Amino acid sequence: MNFCGGSVVVTDARGNSVFELSKAGPMLDVALPNGNYKVNASFNGLTESQAVTLVGKAGKDLQFRWK
């Protein structure tokens, strides 16, 4: 299943939106400062959420799968 056309919203630990994209593609790179975030990805009316903590310069890979 291709994710094209889905949306992504990233919020910080306080719940403030720090990144939004209404038409995300199947892959997405976002540079954010260190901190705790919640990533919500929506596609075809379904929303998946994942928490992520960024520390240092290391990146994090998140995968969302809709069935």
C-alpha cells in the first residue's frame, strides 16, 4: 500500500504542533531539535501514533503500517 496523500503531524512534549504535512509521500525526513515528540500519521481515515525521543545527532526511523 502506498502512503502518498497521507498526513503527518508532529507535536512536542507540551502538545504543540512543530511540524505538519497534509500530503506526505511514502518517505519523509524531518529535522527536529532534541526532545520528546509524538508523531501522528493518518491515511484513509486511520491514524497511527508513535512517541520518539531525539538525543544527540542520531536520527530515528519510524515505520507506520496500515492493514
